[in-house]
Amino acid sequence: NKIEVGDKQFELFIENDSIAKRTRLIGTELNVDYEGLCPVFIGVLNGSFLFMADLLKEVEVPCEVGFIRVASYAGTSSTGAIKEVFGISEDLKGRHVILVEDIVDTGFTLKFILEKVYLQEPASVRVCTLLYKPDAILHPIEELEYTGFEIPNEFVVGYGLDYNGLGRNLKDIYRVIPDNISLT
Ligand code: PRP
Ligand code: MN
Ligand code: MG
């Protein structure tokens, strides 16, 4: 249950089965909440790619699907500086928008994206995230409506989440074993 990603050791934290169960439940909620509204799902790349794919397979209401790209991390902590944004190409005016994230950490990324989204005058905006770290939040996200798991403030990889670009392809989510107690 331990793996290495880059120069760090990680231990199994959330298994794919649990992710899948939680994702199905969120999908069910979305199907109820968005019936007849033809929402637009927007995944935040890169981290959301697997969650987005699995979540959208559970969504049965007519909807549109798109992605935006924002990156703010280097290493294991948020740098607080947005490095890249590849714009919102969809016309969101009057639309019901659901932003999909793998993780809400400080909230900085979403705060930045939400500002851009509101400029387009959508009918509603909500956030759906697989993971949420309540103890790390610096910019509370009022729009956060659908959360897979609330987790402690520990660095995690897998299922879309990376450590210096690695580990996104892991099926399960792992948490870092701090260097000083890694005695393997
Ligand atoms: C990660 C994660 C979220 C964001 C959360 O993305 O996927 O988008 O950080 O952190 P925050 O709440 O402190 O802003 P990252 O910037 O690492 O880019 P990536 O998705 O390409 O890994
Ligand atoms: Mn991301
Ligand atoms: Mg990242």
C-alpha cells in the first residue's frame, strides 16, 4: 500500500471503489438538481480529467461539457500565482454552470476562475469537487455545493492529482508520508 512518486513516499488513502461510489451519488444529486436546465460542466485541467470523465458518465440530464486550464502549483504547496489560463470558450451567458475540480485547497484557483465566469453573466454557478481541504481554505468558495470527500491538510496524489506532474494516472488516491518519518 506504499508507493513512490518522484522523490516522495505515499500511502494508500482513498481507493478507487470509494471514489466511484461517491461519484455515483454526486451524479444522482446532479440529475435531480439540474433536470431540465441543460447545464454546462467545465472541468479545470489538468487535475480534474479523471473525475470529470467518471462523473459525466453518471450524469443523465442533457448537458454540455468543456474544460479550462489553470495551474498554480509547484511541488507540494500552492504558490498562489496562477501560471496559465486557457480561456473559457463556451458562451456562458444565461447558462447553468458547474465547475468541476479534483481538489479545493486554498480556494485561490477557483476564486480566480469564478471571477472570469461571472463576467459572462451565467444564470447560476456551482462548484463540484472530489476533494476539499477545509483546514487549508484561504478563499472560501460559496459556490461549493458538491464535495466528494473532506480531507485533512495533507498532500495527496493520484486520480488526476499530481506531485510535480507525476502520479495523475494512479487509480487510487495516496497521501504523502512526511520525509522525517519515512523509515522504509
Ligand atoms: C491543483 C488542483 C486545483 C488547485 C487547488 O491544480 O487541481 O486546481 O490546485 O488548489 P487551490 O485551491 O490552492 O488553488 P494545479 O494548479 O496543481 O494544476 P493541475 O490541475 O494541472 O495539477
Ligand atoms: Mn488543478
Ligand atoms: Mg497540480
